[in-house]
Amino acid sequence: MGLIEKRLIKEAKESWLPGEQKDIQDVAGAPVVVDVDWATFEVDEVALKNVQHLGVRKLANAFRVICVDELGKEAVRERVKRIFVTNLKEGTPSVVIENDVVTLACMFGKGTDGCLTDLQIARTLERML
């Protein structure tokens, strides 16, 4: 991992990730923890620059769609304890819920072409809740 990647990860941990996590918690009405698998990003500067807006922010928007009413908030409180974001080098973007963990896996280095939209994330999660 180079200096640029180290700085981007430090900035994320100290600057925007806590705020994004709080936003998701406020929308869901639950103490959801947001974790990023930094090891999958450590040699991908472009992916690090995209993960906030194409990953965590899209998840927050998806939770706004899901938690539009009390039924959605209740479903999230019961089934989502943690969100895990990981960077793929290749493959198909996906979002799943397993063992109370939402995992978003995208190719953040490819920009929007390697990621799901917030509505795709919301609709997929709604089917799993």
C-alpha cells in the first residue's frame, strides 16, 4: 500500500465514514455498524476515491427507501446489525444479507459500471428482509 492509499483510508476513517454510519443509524433507527474491508482497497486508489459515493452513500440512500415507514425500520432493526463493504477486482456487483450482516461487494475501481445503484440495492435488500 502506497502513501496515497494510506492517506485516503485515514481520511475515510476519520472524516466521512463516521458521518455516513450515523446517517444510516438515524434513518434505520438502529445501531448499525458500517465496516469497510480496507485490505481489498489498499492498492486501488480509484476504488478508494469511489467507495464513499458509490458504496456507503448508496447504501444510506437505499436504507432511506427501505425505512420510509415503520415496517421497513422494524425489518432493518431485526435483520441488520452490520454493513460490510468490500472491493472486488473482478466479478459481478452484489448485495446480500447473511447472519444479520449486509455485504455490498462492488468493483469500485470501475466507477458506476462496477457498482449497483441505490435503488438496485434497496430493492434487493427489501426482498431479503
